Amino acid sequence: MDTVTRAKNICLTPNTEWPVIAEEQTPPAALITGYVVPLAAIGAVAGLIGGSLVGISVPFGGTYRVPLTAGLVTAVFTFVMAIVGVFLISVVINVLAPTFGGQQNSSQALKVAVYSYTPAWIAGVLHILPLLGALGLIAALYGLYLLYLGLPRVMKCPEDKALAYTAVVVVCAIVLAVVTTAVTAAVAGAGMLTSAALSGGSLGGGPLGRTTGASRSASGDETRFDKDSPLGKLQALGDKLEANNKKIEAAQKAGNQEAAASAAIDGLATLFGGGHKVDPIDIDQLKPFVPETFAGLPRRRMNTEKTGIASLMVSKAHAEYGDGGEKRVTLEISDSGGASGLVTLAGWAGMQEERQDESGEERTRKVDGRLVHEKISKNGGSNEFSIVLGGRFVVAAHGSGVEFADLKAAVGQLDLRKLESLKDAGVQP
């Protein structure tokens, strides 16, 4: 059964789906790569977009955005810890089974842990708008209900002991979450912890999304979605990851650990590249897009960098402009490169937000097929304008003492078409 159908069934019809799951003989490796990886990535991806691109509005403090490189590190670590976490919870479920009259079986315990996490992983998409992240708690609570239903059916514990079994597992999960948060803070830094706290961060969040355009395959046993729909794109990505998993398994069977490791790295690159491996353009190619003057202000400082880890490299040009007085503008042009799939997901989600109060207005929307974020101050505060080009390039301008219209016009005067034309540069099949 494909990932989308299983996720839909376990969320909508758990009473009939758990018995089916209990009888399946799914290898743990296939369960992780074919189901956990694509779903666990949702929250990490959405958190990066929400934290680094959309930003978090802080009362009397403007909008806080996590630096892109730091956001990528946090996203990768969150993704990895989600996989590690589900393994640890499965160990707890397995160890406790005899205590509550159940049968120990590590493969069955892993299935219970994985499928119980489904609502929280899917709801991770809510982190694209950080303030909605707390709604992931609702999905997490539903996950507890799935756990309660799954333990007697998969671990074979008596129905009257399922509630106590669930409660003990939940306590262990809470302890694990506390430890994971502490480790994340140590790895990503205090700034990332602040971002997670402000956004009500969790590993979960939101609905599966629109399913229009779904159809049956020729064999009649697999649902296929419109390739241009969000679920269709996710399904295509899942197909590529499944093919990559077969390469890993073939290499392992042949005893070629080097080839297996190489295939695993390729799979990671494919996941975060949205189906392709993408190398960001060189910083020398970014420099020409950063003008000497911007919004009528001279450039005071500029730096460029190409950083990241393994297949998650990004390029960025950062420039500061000012008149030596109150007018100051920052311009950042980033190529998300190896993480372009994360940026593209924002476009898949068709996200849109708008809010207004006495201090100003803020909105996120699509304009001519491009994702745009605008923040307009009414009381002389900072203004912001950012735009995503080609699903990978992010142009962001932040200014104080400069009118929003001037800031937006200055971005419009950049050679955006030329930058967007580089969207296929470094993209590998």
C-alpha cells in the first residue's frame, strides 16, 4: 500500500486499518524509508520555511527570522531526531508489552510507533505559518488515540489494559521529547530554541491537503494523484525514494557497504532537493545581482558565502545599505540549492496569510506564480519584502526609515528574470 493511502486510512478509518497493519510483513527498513522519511520531513521542511522565510512576528519587536543556514541545520536535525525518536518509542512499546499482557515483537512495535505518529507528522505542514504550529497539539492528541487503538490489535494486549499501556508509553514519549529538545538546543543554539518556543514547535502539524485529481493505476490497487497537485508531487518524491531504497538494499545484499552508503547519501539529497540533487550556484554568480546602490542608498558592507553539509549546500549574498543616519536596508539573495525542495514545498502548499492591526499589516501570498511576503509598518517601524524565484532563490529586503513602496520597487529593479532563469542550474537528474 502506498504512503498516501496508508496515511489517509490510519487517520480516517483506524479501527479497520490497524488489523490490516497487524497482519502485514513490512521490513523495518522499508517502513522507515518508504513511510517515515517522507512524512517526518514535512515538519522539518515547514519549520524551515516558517522560521527562515516567513518569520515569526514578535510584539514590539518586528519579525524574527532564523538565518537560512542555521534553519537548514535545525531542519535536518529535527528530521533525523524524528526518525530516531520513533525507533526509541518502538523499543519502549516492545519492552513494556509483557507487563500489559502483550506479545513482544520489535517489528510490530515499530509499526505501532510509526503509524501512531502519522497525524503529528502530517500536521507539521502548519509550521509554514509559525503561529499555527501550536495546532499540531490537536494532531498529537489524535495520535495518542491511534496508539490506544493500535496496541491491542498489533501488540496483542488485552483491551482492558490498553489504556494503562498507552499512558506509560506516553510518559516515556514526553521524557524523550524533553531530552530531544535539550539536544536540539545544544546542536542548533539558543536562537533556534527561541524560534521553536515562539512557534509552539513540535514534530507534528495539518491536513493531508487537497486530493482532487486522484485516480487508480492500471492495476487498480494503487491510488495516483494529479502530478501537479501537492499530493501528486509528494507521491512522485516517494516513488524516487522507494527506487533509491531498492538500490540501498541491492548494495547491502551484495555486501557493498560503500555503494549502500553512497546510495543513502543520494537519497538524502533527493529528499531535500524535492526529487533532484541540486548544487547551488557559485557565489561569484550571485554577486552581480547585488547592486552598488539599493532603494537610493549606497552599499556599506557585503559578504557572500557557500555553506552547508553534504548535499545541503546553500549560497548567499548579504549586503547592507545606509545613509549614515536613520535609513538602513539589508538585502539578502539566497540560493537554497540542495534544500530547494524545502522551499518548493511552500509553493505546493499554496500557502496564504494576511493580518492587520494598529501597527501595520503583513501578508504572504502568491503573485504571478511567485511566493511573496510583505510586512508594512504604519508607525515608522521596519518594512520587509521578500520573494521566491524559481522555487529556489529567495530575495529578501528589510529596511527601516525607508517606505515599503520604495523597498518593493528596489527589489523590482533587480534583474529578477535573469536570476529566475538560473533555476535549473546545478540540478541533476
